[in-house]
Amino acid sequence: MGDVFVLAEHRQGALREVSQEMLTKASALAAELGGSTVAVLLGSGVDSFAETLAGYSDKVLYVDDPLFADYNSEKYQKVLVELINQYKPELFMIGHTTQGVDLAPALAVEMKMPFIADVFDVQVADGKLQPIRQYYQGKVNANFAFKGEAPYLITFREASLEAAEPSKEGQIEKIDSPLKEDIEYRRFVEYLEAEVGDVDITQSEILIAVGRGVKEDKNMAMIEELAAAINADLCGSRAATDAGWLPHDRQVGTSGKTVKPKLYIAIGISGAFQHIAGIKGSKTIVAINRDPDAPIFTVADFAIVDDLFKVVPKMAEKLKELRG
Amino acid sequence: MKTFVCIKRVPDTSEAEVKVDATGKDVDSSKFSFDINDADNYAVEEAVLIKEAKGGTVQVICMGPADADVMIRMALAKGGDSAMRIDDPRINARDPLQSAKALAAAIKGQEFDLVLTGCMSNDDGNMSTGVALAEELGIPHAAMVKKVEVEDGKIKAHRELEGGVIEVVEVTLPAVVTIQTGINEPRYAPIRGIRQAQKKELKVLKIEDLNLSEEEVGAAGSLIEMKEFYIPEVVSTAEIIEGEPEEKAEIMATKLVKGGLL
Ligand SMILES: Cc1cc2nc3c(=O)[nH]c(=O)nc-3n(C[C@H](O)[C@H](O)[C@H](O)COP(=O)(O)OP(=O)(O)OC[C@H]3O[C@@H](n4cnc5c(N)ncnc54)[C@H](O)[C@@H]3O)c2cc1C
Ligand SMILES: Nc1ncnc2c1ncn2[C@@H]1O[C@H](COP(=O)(O)O)[C@@H](O)[C@H]1O
């Protein structure tokens, strides 16, 4: 009892950082629960991933089989059901990623496991696990308790913590795939790479980012004016690119680009975690938002709590004046 | 194609102050304005586009209070044929697995090819209901989908992954697809449609109508317990620029130029 299992995530030949992040959290939890950590890896030709994971966990259980060359929620589910029934961990962690959200809820239903999604922290209180998650896009937190019997299941938010340095030499155990045949009802076809546009915002030094607060396409003229004054490239939140104010390759965040400019000016962006994840590498962040509780201010270096329509034009004017 | 589309009524809290209510387990929503969940709006459009291309029907399902009817009628005005609203406070709608059970019960026993949900609700943000719903119905799914290609007895779903990479998967029908924002351009409801929508069927259902018991979908039957809601401490190290809007603009502009931030 007290063991914490983590599903390692990988895609297109690379292990994903969320795996190490979860194992870092799992190690702390297992220590408190008096158990050990196990990384579960499903793939094909993934010996090197198993070795990497052994640096973060007490044990690596892995299936190396051509059936798992590419992620497929249905195949993963079948294997995880077997493994969870066999090993009965206290807690099973899956990344709250596009892979994890496509898998965990169905697994929870099939196994009737107590399940909490998008957990960003787990504490142990009186020997019991207490997962914490957010509501209302980060404006409220909620503490949870599991009812009923372990194993418990969570999806764990990416980048909630920094992965520790590898410090373990876990035992590596290769197991036969409990799944013997391919399945028909869901099939992986191919990956398509993200579109590339005229400007590569991952290389931009100065970025002005717009969000839903800009309201309408026609207000982009005002933003472009500001951008011209400081030679900035334009980018935006998902809301801005969905609305068509900017092309999709200008979207910043988990499902868009990760940027690392010298200066990032966020205008009318609330700061959803999917957006913030993409801007953490910015040297200086300026946020303009009229909601003082907007989560964007938690990562900002300069906060302007006000109406962007009053601030932006004046800022452009002053910048032009100062820069001649 | 017979399609069900699940839509949720959610508050717009992007600029609202959110306060925990006296129970400590909910928020005071008396001052919020509500509308259809973002991703669900795209799901409705996708369902209607599929109907326009392939024929068939679109049935709207919403679990929520009578106030949700306005939003349901809008979906009907855009091309939905009929609607069901599950309205029963005994259901623990804060647990996505319980919600999925109730939504599944409304669908079970009927003929269908496709169920569309949003990929995430703006208020609870579990990103779980659709995939749980698929398992409840015993059918395959694809989550976070930004393109649906309908083929014979199956679909090709383009799943949007981190970094904007697309994973194309083939899923046999019937299936559940969770729709990501940006998949299409949601239309405005036409005036004529709004008038017609008033005459379309909107059934209101309680758990008894769904053959569910309170033990199955109520708080007591939930395997998780929400202990408390609280407002997180906002740890901001930002320098707050003070003054009238114009002053703030000038101060910030000066800092950018003189502070060597450009
Ligand atoms: C799987 C998945 C992946 C995602 N990936 C991304 C991603 O990569 N990038 C991303 O950005 N999002 C992503 N999202 C969406 C994300 O959850 C948010 O919905 C989105 O970031 C919100 O965009 P926003 O901040 O522009 O809009 P909102 O959240 O609506 O915020 C608008 C802000 O503007 C402010 N405002 C309004 N009017 C004014 C005014 N006059 N003056 C000043 N301020 C004003 C408001 O106070 C508010 O804070 C993803 C979601 C999912 C489910
Ligand atoms: N009460 C509800 N009524 C109808 N659909 C819902 C409800 N709750 C969740 N959904 C659907 O499930 C999706 C994902 O919600 P969630 O799992 O909370 O992020 C939403 O976009 C809706 O399509």
C-alpha cells in the first residue's frame, strides 16, 4: 500500500516533461504514504525512456511492443486496467495533457475509480490524500477528498512544479503486453505538424499579445499602432486566434507556441494556465487588464489594472514621442 | 447522421469578482451573466454543419436549470431539431463522472451515430465529461478535436495536441467527439430560426425519467468529495502602475524606454 504509479508520457520519439514532473510529486507523496514510486511506460523501442525514468522512480514497469508504437487511448486503457488490478497502487497519476484527458476519464468509469481531473497539487492530511484543483479559470481553488477504496486516479496539471534532478536508480522491469491484438474501433492514422507562418514568434524579442478583451477585429488597428512604435511582433491568446484576429501560428500557450521574448505585453488576456505555460520564459511581462483578479497578474512584472482602450492608444503615443 | 450535442450553461467570470458562498462549497452566482459554454458553441455549429452536409438530425442535451432554456432555444434556432434538459438538483453535477452518467442515460436506448461535447467547460474545467460519457455508452471516443471528417461508418478526427501538432485518428461510429474551440465559425441564429425554435420540442427530465436513482448520481454516490472552495491567495510580485489611465500609459511607456526593456 501507499505506492504511487505514474503513467509516463511520450510522443514522436520524445519523453514528455510532465512525466518527470509527476514522478517528482509522486516521490514526495510516496515518502509520506510509506510506499514507493512506479513509472509505467507503454511504447515501442523505448529502452532509453525506461532508463531515464529509472532516475526518477523506484521502479519502471514497461511494455515494449509494436502495438504501442503510437498512443491510442483504447489500447492504453486495456493495459492500465490489467496493471492497476494487479498492482493496486494507492494513487495512479496521468498527465492532464491532451493524451491524459483522452484516457483517464474512461479508465475511471470502467474501473469505478475515484477520479479527480486537472489536479495541480496533492497534499497528505492525516495520512489521506487531498488533491487540489481550480474552478472558474483559476479564480477559486477546491480541496478534495477521495471516498471509497484505493486505487485513486488523478490527472495532474503540466508545469505545476519543476521536475527534480534525477537521483534514483530504479529497477527496470519489462513486462509482456497484456494486450495481444490490435483493436479496430480506434486507429492512429498520422501526425500533422503545426502550420508555420510568416513570423516565427518563438524567436521574437518583443511581443504584444492580445486576448478576448480586445473585443473586435477592428480594434486590432490600435494594437498594431502600439506594435509599430516598439517594433513588436503580434501574437495572442487562443480566444484571439479562434476569433480570427490573428493567424493560428500566432497563438501562444500549450496548444500554440512557447515564447521567450525580452518583453511580452499581454493586453486583455486573463491568463488561463494554458496561456501562462507558454510565456514563462519571457524576461519581462507587462499585463494590461481591467480585472484586478486576473491570473495574468501572478506572472506579470508590471501590472496596469485598467481599461485597455484608454491605456493602449496613450501608450503608443508616448512611446512614439520618446523614441523620436 | 443522428447527432447529439451536449451544451452547458456557464457563467462568464472573466471579469467578475468570484466569492465563495455561505455553504463554503459553492460560489455566489447571483451577479454572474450566463451563456453557452465556449467549446459547446463550436460543438453545436459542428453538429449543424454535419447535418447540412450529410442530412440527419441534431438533438441538444443540457443538464441545467430552466434559465438554460434561452440558450437551448438558440441552439435549436441554429439548426437543432429537438432538445432535452435534465433538471434535477439531486444530481451531483460537480462530479464529471456523475454528469456523464446522467447525460448517458438521456442518450441510451436511442439510435445515434455521433455525440459531440465541448472539450472543456469554462467553469469546472474538468475536460472529462465527454470521454467519461463515451465509456458510459460503451463506444469509442476522440478528445480535443479540431476537424471531423465523416466517412462511411467511421470518422477521421483531428486531435489537437500540445504545440498545435495534430494527431489524426480513425474512430468507428457511433462515437463521442469532444470539440476544441476554433474548429469552425459559429453562426448567429437567424431570425426565422429563432421563431421556429419556439415550436421545437424541449423535454425536461428528472432522474426517474432517466431510470437513475439518487444513489447513482447524487452526492452520496459520488466517489469524490469536495471539501471546500476558497479564493487562492494571489501571489503577485508585479509592480503596480498607479494613476489615471493616461498617466499609467505614460509611466509604463517611460519605463519601457528608459528602463532598457525594449
Ligand atoms: C486543451 C486546451 C488548450 C488550450 N490552449 C491554449 C493556448 O495554447 N493558448 C491560450 O491562450 N489559450 C489556450 N486555451 C484556452 C484557455 O483556456 C482560455 O480560454 C484562453 O486563454 C482565454 O483567452 P483570453 O485570456 O484572451 O480570454 P478571457 O479569458 O475571456 O479573458 C479576457 C480578459 O480581458 C479582460 N478585459 C476585457 N475587457 C477589457 C478592457 N476593456 N480593458 C482591459 N481588460 C479587459 C478581462 O478582464 C479578461 O481577463 C486552451 C484550452 C484548452 C481546453
Ligand atoms: N451540465 C451539463 N450539461 C450538458 N453538457 C455538459 C454538462 N457538463 C458538462 N457538459 C459537457 O461536457 C463538456 C466538458 O465539460 P468538463 O468535463 O466539465 O470540462 C462540456 O463542454 C459540455 O459539452
